[in-house]
Amino acid sequence: MQWLLSIITYDVFCVLQYDNIDTEHKAIFVCIFNCAKDPKSAPLITKLYDVTADHFTDEEGMMVRANYEDTANHKQIHKDFLAKIKSLKAPLDDASLAWAKQWLVGHIKGIDFKYKGKL
């Protein structure tokens, strides 16, 4: 598990320059980190779900207010991720933790960056 903790990082390449979104992304990384530190904790998995769901609500609200053209697709991607997170059960295995971290990094850099400067 230690290898996983060492690769969970939030770097400058994840910054979207929306303070609330960047802060929320960091909070999701912290939740994944905490799950990696204590994979047997069901409450930490619930917290990961809750923090992520709150972030998605905030982000989607910004998209709607800005009339962002890809809002519907982005919402579906969020919905699919939340369904997967909701299905996770303690104890979490390394593969699930790695998937969550990789999904988040890929989503920020590949999907969220599409709206950078448009909200």
C-alpha cells in the first residue's frame, strides 16, 4: 500500500484556476489518500463519496450557469464515477485505490481542462 501513498499527488498540472474547484479537487485527493492509509474504513469510503458528490454538484452548477456546451456529457461522467465509488466496499484493495486516483487525475487533466477559462 505504501507505493500507492507515494503516487497520490496534486500537482500544478491539475490546477484549473477556479479556487473552489481546485480546493475541492485537493479534498478528493485527501480522501483517496485517507482511504489508502486505512482501507478497512467504511466511513472513509463514505466520506470519499460525499466529498466527491458535493464537488460534482458545485462544478456542474458552475457549468450550467456558464452555459457550458458539454455539461450533459460531463454530468454523465460524474454519475458513472459516483456509481463506481458507491459500489466500493471495505476493505479496499490496491486496484480500487489506484483506479480512483488514476480516474481523478485523468478526469481533471483530460475532461475538466476542457472547461478551463469557460466558466
